[in-house]
Amino acid sequence: MNRHAKCKTRKLHPKRLPNVQKDPVGVYLRVRPLSTEDEECCIEVISSTTAQLHPPEGFKVNRNGEYKEMQYSFKKVFGVSVSQMELFEHVAKPLVDDLIHGKNGLLFTYGVTGSGKTFT
């Protein structure tokens, strides 16, 4: 008797790839250039996805007078040197492509007056 005759063979099924879908909401940050050199910047780009806010000099955040720096995460952070085209390619173009293919899309800009929404 052949010793391999008792072994059952299994059919190898190709592994199914997980259903990869895009995140339905992407939050981006664009840091606008300062209008004058005298302005103090309160935001620092830490990485391509993280920004840190710190209060201006002389500004007390807590009652005890301590400064509190906060870090925030985004899908992508665009620094002051980003071009309009680069921003469009990363943020708006995927939405336009989806719209052309019959999907819904929304681009919502948010910020205080003078923060650069119209420029973006």
C-alpha cells in the first residue's frame, strides 16, 4: 500500500482580499502663510498627519498660568508651502472622480473669518 494514499489532499482556495473601502470622511488641515512677518504662528506642523497648537507668548491658557500645547491628527496636514494644485490633487480630485462615477461627495471648508477659506 502506498503510504501517500491515506493522505487527503486539500484544495487551496485563493485568499480573499478584505473589502477595502475608503474612509467616508477625511479631515484635512491647511496651514495658511502668515500675512506679515511680525505675526506669531501658534501652529506647528509635526508630521504629515499631525499639527500642534501652542498659545502665543503672554497668553495664559489655564488659571494657574501654565501653557497647554495640544496635538491634533488629520488625514493629511498641508504646510504653508503647499501649492493649490497639490492640495486639489489630494483633497478635491478624488471627490470629483467619484462624482463622475455616480457617487456622492461633499467638500466642506471651515474656519474663522480671514483664515484662508476663499484662498483654498
